[in-house]
Amino acid sequence: MNDILSELNEMFGGVAKASFSGAVVQNWNAEQHIQGSYSMENRSPYDLSEILAPVSGKVFFAGEALGGDAQSTVHGAAFSAISAVEKLLNE
């Protein structure tokens, strides 16, 4: 977590660590009554790629919600990560 906050501090002029209030990591597989996770499929009228567009060329989003034709899959999440990195490198 400290590595990420240090990197964000560099990107945003030192405000990331001061603004950070905490984080939670959830392992749904370890939850006794859940034992798994969920997949995301957008059935709303909203375009998630517009909602989750890069912010100021500094914050990029990736994940199964942005997987395009492979939305709600692991490989869709991976494809969106590749796309986010490509956008980041081209900024």
C-alpha cells in the first residue's frame, strides 16, 4: 500500500498520503457463507466506459466492468487492464 501511495503522491503533488483514510481488502473465498465473488454485467442505460473514463490523464480504471465484449469475465478484466496501460503509456 505504501508503494502505491508514494506513486500517487508523485502524480498528485504529495496529497495522496495526506488524503488517504484507509483501505479494506476482501477475500470473498474465505467468507464462510459466501465462498466466492460476483461478476459485473452492465444492464443499465449508462456507458461504463464514459463513467470510468481516465481522470486528467493520471487515473485509469480497469476491471471486468470495462471488459467490452468480454464484460463480467476474468479475461475481460485483463483486456481492460491492457487497454488502461496502453492509454497510460500514450498520455
